[in-house]
Amino acid sequence: ERARAVGKPVDEMPAAEGLTIRVVSSVDKKLETKPGFRDAFKDQNYPSEFPYRSKVLLLFQKIEGVDVCLLGIYVQEYGSDCPAPNTRRVYLSYLDSVKYFRPSGVLVAAEGGGALRTYCYHQILIGYLQYIKQRGFASCFIWACPPFQGEDYILYCHPKEQKTPKSDKLREWYLKMLRQAQKEGIVVSLGNLHDEFKLGNQNHDIASATELPYFDGDYFPGVAEDWIPGILKEQAEAAKRNKGKAKGGVVATSSVSARKSGKGKRLGAGTPEAELDTELMKKLGTTIANMRHDFIMVHLAHQCAQCRKVIADDNRWYDSAPTTSGQVFELCQECYDVESALPAHEKTVTKGRDLVCERVEELPDVKEDGEAMESEFFDTRQAFLSLCQGNHFQFDSLRRAKHTTMMVLYHLNNPSEPAFVATCNVCQRELEPGKGWRCETCADFDMCEECKNTVGHEHALRRGGANRGDRGAGMTEEDRRDRAAQIQRTMELLVHATTCRAQNCGSPNCTKVKHLFRHATACPVKAGGGCQLCRKMWTLLQVHSKGCTETDCPVPRCRDLKEYRRRAQDQVEERRREQYRAYMAAQAGQR
């Protein structure tokens, strides 16, 4: 189309070449429900955890003969075995890019126009939506929250000339892609969290907090945990003030709330738990009202407008005349039967609608499309950022982006190599792999060859790392599988040794691990003081805790290590929410 527009042959037109999409991490994780929210809704049997598959996708382009990472995407896939409200949902957690796409400045002639870079990125996302729809996922959630001043989501240190989009620009970027996916029949309908769960309706038919999607790092779980203590405190103070006032014809506050709770979606209407639920949702509705369109709901399957359940292997009753916005009103068979049983003057949902029935096929069970692919550096976006920041792997120039991409690919293919560059403790120079010396006694002490010969050291030194030439072309696929199997066997041995009570266990390795446990308990030096055995034990515990999904794991310090990482992640997400709240307040003030 571009060639026709300018009257040139197709082969003379600039095109995007050398693009490669690669999944660099695909691991099973469990999202634990935050304690405040879990305790508030424990009577409703709210899940304590949500299993999901975390994936990281990277886009590379070969520029001047060298691969350059252009785009990074983190997604969370909650399958058909995940409990409600996360069943069959996908959360697009983070997306980040750098502006080195080639050819630059080229516009597409397709409908809607725009830059070729944007068009390619949109096609990648549309392809992913089609892929998850075919696998049986029913919806995708996107929080269009741009990075704020001084923040990087995935790729460290962007080019100075690359502008950070405002919230409205980023939202429109996503919506343009989603509208195209809707035209192609991939997306069934679009909405937003505020309107779908009727958060603007402060008196009737407001949804319960237990119906909202609960994703790792999302806006709602964090603010709900922050708000619950304050709401409970207000309830306790109100209960003290109203104590003894509900006499005779005076109606207690809880009774009024019970009548206002509408259709009784909450268990125990009129109880403090139901009031907490209502206040929580009202506060969320008020808070995000001005930025409601940033919380995008993408439906890949038909959904009942009344009960909000996915319509599958069931009859679908839909309005033959779509709304002016293009949305189609539809009901499941159960909700249609309930509405049909009402007297004509009480029918509000189907009044004035011409509903047509259609059979909807059953959705396939969501199955994982491949083996788990673990990568320590991409386990979380913060882990990758730390790797880049600690090694000055930057994307602020094309030259540095090439080097950073080369090092990222190197660490992906050589996961056993140290993530951070060692420096000489004497002259502070960076040490090339295989060129330094490490002290076996002192904690984290390295020396270069020159300082070893001129200055020396009081303890014995050993050669640190392997030479680049010794590593050849990196690990083969068989080497990676063998290494993963060895790590898996080691982790199983660690759990076994923790629970083994036999005096003479048949496994000789079990005895070794037990000796390590006993040493780590009694050692006065510890890992921080340079004890190599303690360091080995500590490394085993850290590797285990990163992959452990058990709530009551018997391995020592597993719970503490998981809690430490959770607190660190919570601090990062809290800063993101605070910045977003400040941004929303500023936008509201401008209006």
C-alpha cells in the first residue's frame, strides 16, 4: 500500500527486517492474598493464593549486524484451574521499549496510519491476544500507567530524546491496538474496571470487592490493603458512638446498610464485613473515577452483563441492536430465565430489548504450551533492572544498547556465570572473567593479577571464574537441561534432608546436607564473616525459596526469605501507586 501511494516497486520500500520475538522466562508462581484483605473476607472463602504462569517476552532486531533489544513485556497468565475471580484471566503487567526500531520515521498506509514502529508493536500484542484466546483465556486486564520521572520499568536508562508518554497518550496507544483487534474478531468487547463493576453507582448494584480481579502488582490489591485498616477503625468508632442508640423505632446503622446493599450480593448483608465491602468499593470508585479509562478490561470471550460470568457451553441471549458505542448487551441462560420469570412491570434489564438466542461453544482448558523456563535475571522486572543498574547495562545510546543486549543474551545462555562484574579490592579496577583472584577466607575479597604480585594478601587466593576462551560458545540446550535437572535434584534433596528423621538415611547426600544445616546453626563466623560452608548453605536456601510455592514449607528460613522479597516488591509497587495517585490528583486539579 505504501509502494502504491508513492508509485515505487515494493522491493524499494523500507521494511522492518531482522525481528525476533523470544520468550526468555516462563515460570509458575503463586500470588498470596495480602493478609488484611484475606482476613476481611475469610468468611466468604476468598482464596488465600492464586497460581499463575509468569512470562517475559523480548523483541530483538538485528541492526548493523548486531541484535538489539527493543521491547520487553511481562505478563501473568491465570489459567482455568485458578480460583475466581482470576479464572482464565491475563494481566499485562509491564511493557517497555526503546526507540531504536529500524527503519525509523516510516509511516504505514494501513487503516489508522501511524509509525511503522507502533504498527509492529501493535501487531505483536494483537498476535499475543489471539494466542491466549486460542488457548482458552477469557479476558485480559491492562493498567495504562506510564513510568514516572526517573523511573524505568524494564529497560534501564532510556535515550534522552525518547519522550515518556502521558497517561492519556499511553491509554490511546493501547486502545488503538485493541480496537484493531476487535475489528479482526479477536477481542469481543472492551470496557473499564470502574464501569463494568458499577463503581460509580454508590447506592445500588455495586459489585463486591471479592469479584474484582486480584493481580500481582496491580493497583487494587495494594490500595485495598492500605484502606482496610482505616475503614475498620472508622467502623469501630461509629459502633462506639451508636452503642445504645438503636432503641424503639430507631434503626441501627447496620440495618440501613443492609437495605441499601441492593441485591444482596454480599454474604451476611448488614454485618460489619458487608459494610467494609461496600465502603471499600465506594472508595475505589471515587478514587479512580477521573482516570477510569486507564483500567482497561479486554474481553476475549462473551460475558453476561448481569452476573459478569463468562458465557461458555451455554445459550447466549444478545441484543440484536448494538449500542451507539458498539457494545453488545448479552445475558447467560440463567440470568435470562430469572429476568423472564419477573412480571412485565418489574423487568428492567431486558425492557425495550430485542434479544436473540445463540449457542456458545465450551472454552478449552488452559494448558501450558511448553516447559518452564527459569531465568534468575528475568524472574521479576526489578531483578533485571538490578542486573542492568549494577553492571551499567544501559539503553541510552545505540552503542550501549548493542552491548547491553549482547550481555543479556550472554547471561541467558550462561546462567551459571556471575551476574555482576567483580572489582579489585585494592585498585578498584574491574576484573575480566578468569583474570582475578578471590580470597577463600575474607568476605567478598577479589584482587587483580598486578596487585597480587605487588601488594599481596595475607590469605590463600584462588583463581576466580573461568576464562572467556574456556567457555567456548556457551551452554548447549542439552547442557541447560542437565543443569536444570541437577538444580531440581538438589532442591528435592534439600527438602528431603529437612524432613528426614532417619539416623542412617540411605542417601549419602542427605547426610551431607544435614551436616551443612548443623554447621550453619552453630558456626560463629556465618556467611557474612566469610565462612564458605555457610555461604553454600545460604545459596541453597535462596535458590529454594525463589522457586518454592508451598505455604508451609519445612525448609528453614524459606518463609523469611519469601517475606523479605515480598516486602521489597511491595515497596516498589507502593511507590508506583503513590506516584499514580499524585498524578491523578494533579489531573483532577487541572480540570
